[in-house]
Amino acid sequence: MVIVKIKENSKQAKLLLEYIKGFSFVEFVNSENEKDKNNTLLADIEKGLREVKQIREGKLKPLSVNDLWDDK
């Protein structure tokens, strides 16, 4: 996978994008969707860290292997 970031919104940049769009193996990814995925991942990581902190403080019971298998 190759990521191309074009900093300037110029005529040459637009021509380059139009040229690249012509290739069948090129897929454009919306950067907003990637940011949303990254924000979701970051939120999940922060939630996990809070849970670990609560377990260490004794405020939350840690999950056992049986809990994981039973989807609790």
C-alpha cells in the first residue's frame, strides 16, 4: 500500500489525481473515515486503560478465562 499526501490544491495536483484514478488497481480512501477509525481505536485503548486502573485499585473484578469464554 502506498499513501500519497498532496499538500497543495494546485492544477498539477488535480491533474495527477485524475491520472491516478485511471488505474484499475488504485483505491481511494477517505481520510475522514481513517480519522474516525483512529479515534475509535484510541477511545477503546483509553477505555481499556481505565479498566486496568480500576482493577489495580480493586474497584473492578478482573475477568477469568471462564468469563472470556462465556462472553461476560
